[in-house]
Amino acid sequence: MTSLRSLIIDVTNSYISTRLASHFSRSLGSDTEVISTILIAGIGSIVLLKIGPAKSVAIRTFRNATAPICTAVMAYRAITVLFPSIAPFKVEHDLFDYVVSALHYIYTVMEHYSSLHLPSLLSSSLMTLFRDLVGLAIIRMIVTYGQSIRRTSFSELKKDIIESSFQWAKNTIPSVAKELQKEEDKMEVDLEESLKDSTRTRTLVIPPKGRTSRSLLLDLKKRGKVENQKWEDGLVSGAVYCGEKDHTDLLNAAYAAFSLANPLHPDIWPSVNQFEAEICSMTASLMNGTLHDLPLDQIVNSVVGCLSSGGTESIILAAKAHREYYCKRRGIKHPEIISCTTAHAAIDKACEILCCRNVKIPYDPDTYALDVDALEAAITSDTILLYSSAPTFPQGVVDPIKKLSDLALKHDVGLHVDCCLGGFVLPFAKKLGYPVPEFDFTLEGVTSMSCDTHKYGYASKGTSVVLYRNKELRRCQYFCYPEWTGGLYVTPTIAGSRPGALSAACWASMMAMGEDGYSSRVSTIMDATQEIASAVSSMPGLYLLGTPKSMIVCFDSADFNIYRVGDKMTKLGWSLNSLQKPACIHLCVTLRTVEHKEKFIDDLSQCVDEVVFEGNDGALTGNAAIYGMSGSMPPGPINELLKCYTDTILKA
């Protein structure tokens, strides 16, 4: 009998894998993946042989499966040596040497085990079947566990351990649970004091007698007048992107005309479906998804789309479509999406909902754009989608989408462009001559895009467009259920019933703006952004993060805590975005901001001077204290903080 030591040696040198062809066709440069597969599958082959009767089947299967692979590998090695200039892939030769030698060694190992005498116990047909089943179960367990280890990075493992430990302590140690509850109660009181008006009137049950329309409208207008003041004064980053009175009146009138419409019933409201189709077509034309070489009345869309409730839903739908398309096409069981740490959190939400692994890669520390080399190194045979941004939310940088398009084509995977912020800015900016890199469907590797009409498309809140390269991919986002007793059921998006009024208002916005309206406003925003960015970069102690290409101005300081500047701006009435990793603040320039750009520059300069004068003696309050605390805490407690915040927001 072979000793345990010999068995371990056999395991580490053996190889059998039905996925080898996929690895060599899609991930030839990934040495780690191929070698890890060799080890994982090798364990299964030896276990199968050690169990007994299945060994003869295993030997035949192995020979039939690996003979052509072995020949192809050695042939490719010969090509790379003799004709390196024509080799389609650049692969280290020692990897091929390893594979060829491993294949050769396995033949020897299998021949050795095939000559072993089997115990008489295995003559029983029942025992033979039982041992075969047990062996297959062990192989499946080992392969699954091994693949799980390969798919998990150290940072992910560390995060899972910390979160699990926190939850275990919270749920099983009474003293810890008591202390956490005490802190949470205190936190909830503090949050309610800072977020809620203590003098507000609350209605917690349906009133016994209904109020008149007049009193309700007076109440609503009074609240709206107070709460709209901040954005009307141009003191808000993003949030309200137009706010022009005439345009707002148009949106309200369009909404009123279709206030009861529901796209779920096209037989009752056919116009709403036409609105949505035309919205998608117009957006696709902006992203160069339309065949323009035809007369206007014969324009054909190669790119198709769908209207959603916002950017997050558009991103979730795009992720779902790619998961369905690539998993069924390739038999992928553990789909992976690769995104940068600067990507919008919507892709993290999508991966959590869809049970996809989100492989996080770093950004380039000089440009803050996605690191292409890191992304390519992260591609595996389980990759279904590369995620990019145009621009990113934090620093407003456009990722190198041209390079990503080439990678997507090379590895035959999807490429999504999150253009939620830039969808109605970048196309017009490029036409106006601003330096905008390629980012849309002119790049062959781009398979989907998300563009928010309710941002710089100036529509009412609650609409976004998700676009696909073709109908086949769009069909993968649909939900179909033909077995329902209520009838044949299908919806294009996550929601069933949707507000047709928002579709009407979106259509009205795009029709009213036209190319000239969008172009003039984009020019105003781009110029204001550059003016603000220039002023910020000249302020002592501040520096820009990334080069502004659109509407985002992001800045930090190497001399003081930037959150202290943000807190002082808040006291002056401004509502800016505090960001992290790295700590920074950004302003998203809108039409309302443009009118008050001088005030922003003056107020920011004043706040910087105050922080510099105070030095390190200034107290950390507001966001400076919150982000300072979160930076030193593990994920578990931070999640509890966020949940407590959300609970407070949802309270009446």
C-alpha cells in the first residue's frame, strides 16, 4: 500500500480538470488560477482512484479528456518557442512546462493504481456503488471548498471574520449585547435631535375625519417653501440639477396629465409605453447606439434600453442581465463582477442581491481612475462583467474605458459603463470641444450603460435609462413567470406597477430641452466647474483629487482635517458631500450652483483660513467626528451605526 507521504506527493503532482480548456482559452495569463485548479482537481482524481472500482472509469475518462489538451498544450509551447511573434497570447513557458509534466506524471500514477489488488469487500455490488457515491461526494466537497478558497481574497476573509466575530459577541455575550444596546440608544437620541424637528406634528394613524383639499395644500406648500430654500439658494451639491421655474412647471403639468397611468397596462395607457420607448431611443442616440446613416424616419436602434426608477435599479438590472446571459452560456456557478473601490455602491448592492462576488480592485493613486492592470489580473473564468464609471461619483474621473473595452473583447466578458452622472453631460461636452475620452457604444466592448434622466436630463426624480448592446442581453433582465394562477406574468424591471406620470414628465423634459437646451446648460456647468476647480487648487492647504472632466470638484488637504472645513461650510448653510478612503469633500456643480459659484469660493476660502488659524486645537464635531470614529472601527459596528441612522430617518 502507498504511504500517506506518497499519497500527498501524488496529490500535489496530479492533474485532471474539465475546466482546463476554459482557463487556457480565457485566462492564459493567470498562472495562479491554472495552478490552483491543478491542485484542487488533482485531489479529486486521487481520491476517486483510492476508493476503488471507479478507477478504471476514471483512467479512461482522464485519457480521453486530457489527450487532446496535452497535445494542444505542447503544440502551443512549440509555437511560442519557434514563432514567438505570431503567438496570440504571451504566457510564461514554465507554466506550460508544469502542465505538461503534470499530465505526464498523472499517466504514471494512474497506471500504478490500476494494478493494485482490490480488497475482497469491494466484490459486493452494493458496497461498490456506495463507495463510488461517497467518493463522488468527497470530490465535489473538495473541489467546491477549494474553489471557494481560490475565490476569496485575504481582505474579504478578514472582513468576514471580523463581522462574524462581532455578530457572535453581540448575540451570545450578554454584557456585550447590553453595552451595545446602551450605546445604540444613546446614538439614536443624538441622531433624532440633529435630524428631526422636535416641534413637528406627527400623524401616526389615519385621521377619523378627512381634511379638506385646501388645508392640505396650504400645509404642503408651507413645508415645501421652507425646505426648498437651501437648494434654491444654490447651496446644495447635486440633489436638484435644474430647478428652473418654467421647466419645473412643465414637469408638474406633465405629471398631472398622467397621474394615474401605469405602464403595466399598455392597453389602457399606450402613450406611456411610447414615451418610454422614445426616451430610451433618444438616450441611445446620445450614447452612439443608433445607426445615424439613415433618414430620420428610418433610424434603426442597434442599442436597446429600458426605463427604470433610478441609477441603482439600472445598475442592478444590468448586473442581472449579465449574470443570466453569461452564467447560462458558460455554465458559471459562482459569477464575479470586477469593480473599482471608486465605483458607486449600487454595484455592491446588486452583487449582494444577485449573489455575485464583487471583486474590488484599487484605483490609480495619481489619477484616481480604475487601475487597468489590477483589473486584468483579477479576471478569471468566473468573471461575467467589468464595471466602469463615466465619471466616478467621488472624484469625477472618467475611467479608461477604451482599455477596458479591449479587455472585455479579449476575455469575452461584459462591460458596463455607469454614466448615471455623465449621461446628459459628457456627450454634449464632447460635441462642444471639451476633452472627453471615449466612453460609450462607439467602443465595441461596451455591452451596457446606465444614464440617469433625473439628474442632468432634468426630469423629475425617479427615472433612469439602462441601455444594452442588443436585445438578447436586454431580455436577460426581464422577469417571466408563466405558471402564476393570476395569468401569464412578465415585467421588464424589478417593479410591477410603475408611475406612468414620471415617464410622461421625463419625456416632456427631454423634448423641451432639445439638443440646444442641453448643450447651452452643459457649457455653463463645465465652465463653472473649471473656474471653481482652479480657485480651490490655489487655496493654501488644499489640493484637487483627480482632474475635473465634468461636474465634480473634489479636494483634500495634507495640512489639516478636511472634514473640519466641511463642517464649517455646513454652518454657513452649504450641503456638500463628505467622502472617505481617502478623506475628501466634493461639490457636484448644478445649474443652481453656477449662479452662486462666487459665494462658494469665498465661503470655502473663509473656512480654510479659520481651520488654518485654529491649527490642531480645533474641536472635531459633526462629520469630522463621525468619519474620524468610523475610520478606527471595524465594519460590524459601522453597520450598526448606519442601521441606527436609517431607523431614525424612517421614524415619523
